[in-house]
Amino acid sequence: MSAQPAVAISPNQSHRLSLTRVASFPRLRALAWADDVLFASRGYTLLRAKITDNGRIEWAQAGQYEPAWWRRCTSSSRLTSRFFRDGFHALAVLSSGHLVGAVPRAIVTLAPGEKQFRISHRVLRGTRPLHVAVTANDHVFWGEYFDNPQRDEVHVYASTDRGGHWDVAYTFPKGAIRHVHNIVYDEWANCFWVLTGDNGPECRILRASCDFRNVDVVLSGGQQVRTAALVPARDAVYFSTDTPLEANHVYRLDRGGNLAEVATLSSSSIYGCRAGDAVLFSTMVEPSDVNPERNAGLYGSAEGIRWDCLLQWGKDRWPMGLFQYGNVLLPDGNNTTELIAATTLAVEEADCETTIWRI
């Protein structure tokens, strides 16, 4: 365990959530929850953690991916790993026990009983998707995320054989969007929420059927619809904005289609999660004329209306363009515990570290 790196915001009568630190793990990135099991990676090794009733966290190896020889070298150091964007970047845990992950330039799959991830798809545009989504019947989806200055068509890929093979399930036509930020499965509505960017009408929140045969625009246009993080809850979905051009916010879209701004954030936000009934979003250090913030933060709400900044971390001294923005990474998946796993990146005293907090 390492020293406590974060600055807790002093509670007052308006705070609904308080966090107690359970443990910290250096060089570990939290990726996904599968109910009460947490999956995390250290480089290209995937681990799973079971949290016992007495609060102990027991880690065991879940699988291994064998990268190119030079990535074995770069992933061994924090700074070179940050520079080369090494390791696992996304993970989907299927009910069958299969694991589907995103690593640099590839989608990789691990079947139950196996130890080595195998490449099931080579990523040819960009380096990897930001997230991998899975339905209740283990169909897996991801959207292309690449620079796309010419605004070429953008594909959503699907696998109906647990990550074994991939086909194009949907295509955004040329000129429609820049790229896909996220695809989020909504268990209450049995649908997907598709988040795209980055400018003007390219910023969209779409609702898609689980086979992507029906895709409808719910919100579009403007930086306040530019989002990479959306969290479904029983009565509403919540999303945070990701823009350096305007002030950032959290919005609540209820199941009747009513939209409300519920929080103001200090900077861009690209990660969100649910822990029990609590909803959380993190912010990154992406300085601009509108967002000068130099701290990455964690915001949370117990009921989705009143929001507070719970924790903050200061950006470290390494250049952001080369060594990444200061950020707080939150895992995907379904979390049935009252624990929060947060991975801090490019921040002082807690770089590349995962901390477990109890609500």
C-alpha cells in the first residue's frame, strides 16, 4: 500500500456521500466490475480481485496477453508505459466467463480455462476503442475511435460468438461524425447508448437496439452533448460533458425524455460509473481558456440530484501531450458492491495507482 495521495474535500451538510479508503495498489489499472469481482491490469497481465466480507482484497491472475517484444520493455516502466499507451485499455466480462479486451492495435479474447489472450481482431484505424460493451446475452460491441480528419465513415463492430469473430454491425456515413467515444449497455431499457463527437452536429447521444438495426438520435449538436461517459440508472441516465471549449456539466435524462443539468464540473470528464445506488464521474486535467483546472477530481451523488467533489489529485510535472493528461479512470461493468475503484494517472504521488474506497 502507498501513502494516501488524494485531498478529501471537507464534508458539510450538503454532502450525501463520504468515502473511506480501503487500500491502494501501485501500477494497477481498474478495468471492469463483474458484480462483486473487480478486474484490473498490470501491464499486459490481467488480475481479478474478490473482496471478502472482512474487507480483504485477494488478487489472482486471470490471464495474460503477449505483446510485441518492445512493448514488454516499455510496459515495465510507468513513464514509458504512459508514453506508449501500453496495457489493457478496456475490458468486457461476459456471463459465460469469456473476457474481451482492448490493447494497442488489437481486440483480444480469453475463453474460460485458457491463460493467454488471443487476438481476434486487428485494429487498423486508431490504436484501440475506448470501451467494449456487452449485452445480457453476451453479444459484444465496440465503436471505432481514431483521429479521422477527413470524416470518413465510422464502424461499430459486433461479435455474436463471445469475441471470436467480428463483423460491422452499423456504419456512420462519411461526414456524419468524427468517431465513437463510447457504447454503453442499459440493462433497464435493454438498449445501447452510443456517444459520438466531436464538433457541432457530430456530437450525438443515440439510442440503439441491441442488434443495431434501429439507431435513433436522442440528443445532438453542440458541446453540451459532447460526452464520453454515460451511466444508466433505474429512473434515468446520467452523462458528463467532455469539452475544452465550454464549461462542463453533468446532465440527467429521465426515462420520459426530460433533460436537466444537475452539476457543474471543473473540467472535461470522460469516465463515469455506478457503485450501488451512487453515481460518479471523474474529471481530467485538460487546461483551456475555459477550463484552467490543474486538479483531476472525483464527483459523486447518492441520489443523482445533489453532486459534490469528493476527491482531488494535482497534475504531475510531466508534459500532458506526451505523458497523458492527469485523470481518474473508473471501471466499466456492473458493480453490486459499495466500493469504488479509481485509477489515478499522471498525478502527483499517485501515478498509475488504483485505490479502493468504501462509500
